[in-house]
Amino acid sequence: MEHQKCIIIGSGPAGYTAAIYAGRANLAPVLYAGLQMGGQLTQTTIVENFPGYPEGVDGNQMMMELRQQAQRFGTDMRDGIITEVDFSSRPYTLTTDRGVKIETDTVIIATGASAKYLGLDDEKKYSGMGVSACATCDGFFYRKKTVAVVGGGDTACEEALYLAQLCQKVYMIVRKPYLRASDVMKRRVAENEKIEILFEHNTLGLYGTGGVEGAHVVFRKGEADERKYDLPIDGFFLAIGHKPNTDIFRQWLDLDETGYIITIDGTPRTKLPGIYAAGDCADPTYRQAIVAAGAGCKAALEAERYLQTLE
């Protein structure tokens, strides 16, 4: 069976940064890219808030540059998915989607999280052209424009309040007749004159030529007083939650109720020695590329120190 010092699962900012640091430390890391090589940033267009790119950078380009930098320091980049893990004893065993088993002394989990979508075909059609799941990432592009935020929880309220600082108008599309958010968030949204809450509304689709120009919505879907109409908007933001890509680790690691990996005392360490979690798979709060990259750095440094104890 193949044996490695360090295997990195995932290829977003956390995974690639971990690979850069692990490679420079002569750990000869192996990185499995997963389903989406480059992670969520490959689904956006211009990234303007990552340090070092004063004019912004295409998300795919930035991820490719990180990948090339990791390869420069000797990372073995492999396509494929880790579908099963056995953390019952050391060395740990990973199984790929091709059924290949690999032993490793350390594992850096950087599998990320996937934004939840409504499941509309138009969400894919307009991806990067008006549809976003991150107001902090993409809100700047909608300055003085009209946008809609889907969701009624604290996250949706936070996104709406953030966008209200930039946009001329923010609609909140809420399927229930109330907000699920905390009282303080409800109050802040209600007091913001730029935000209008559309209770008991559902989105049926989006429309526009070359980008989102509006949403097809329905009021009180399925009720006697159901009413369908078009809502002119320039941007459509999903804020109905994220699902961490951590299911295969559930048997072995501590996860919170949503599925995020619980780490120890603000470090990337998990409850098992030599296993680390970095990026959005362990971050329900920030979910930013720069934060993920920093966590990847810390995970690689931790792995290096741990391996030294095995020598």
C-alpha cells in the first residue's frame, strides 16, 4: 500500500496554501483536488478582496496560480475524490473514488462547504452573471443597483444589511410570513429604509439578456390569492445556508449540528493527532478566501511539527 507523509483533501485556497507550506517544508504533500478543482472561487468572476491583486483577479486564474505555486514546491497534484477514510489507527487510511487505498501520517482536510441553492435552472444559467452566494465577495459589483436576497435567517439579514450599504434597494425574498432571525437582526432590517421584505414569496425563475435583469416571483404560492409577477433586480443573492463537505468524516471527528468540523482552541487541530481541518469545512463564521488561506498555512505548520515528533 502506498504511504505518504501528508495528504491534503481539497483544492481551494486552504488546500493550495497548505500544499505550498507543506511543500516548502519538504513534506512531499499529495493533494486530491476533489469534485471542484479550485473550490468555490472558480464559480465567481472577479475577486477584488484578496490581498496582492490591486486590480482584482479572475477566480479561476487565482486558483490556477495557487496551484502552480504549490506544484513548484513539489506537491503531487492528483485528480479524484477521497470517498472513505479510516482514522481508527495510525497511519491513517484513505480510499479514493477508484478504490485505491493510501496510508498517511497526516491529513489536512480542506474540503470546503457548498452554498445551498433553490434548485432553479436559472441559478446555473446566470452563475457569475448576477447570481451569487456571497454578498461580501460580490456586493461591490452592485453599487447603487437593486438586488434581492433570498432567505429569512440571521445570515440573510446580515447579507441584506451589508448590501444596503452599497445598493440603492435591497429586497428580501422570504417564503414564510416572518423572519427566522434573532430579534436584533429583525430590528436592524426593519429600521433600514433601503430594505424591503417580501414575506410569503417564492422565486420561480430569473430572466435577463446577458445577466440577471429580474426575478419571476410568486406571492402565497398555491393559495387562493396567489399572485405571480416580475421583480426587476440586477443581482440575486442566495443566503439560505451552506453545507460543509464533511460527511465522510462524521464517524471519526467532532462536527457541529450543521456539519462543520470542530477544531481545538482556534487552531486547525482536530481531536485526532495528525488530522487538521482548514477553510470553509471548519469555518461557519467568515467563509472568506483569505481566512481559508491562513488556516491552510496553520494546518501545514501543525502537520510539520507533528511529523517531527514521529522521527
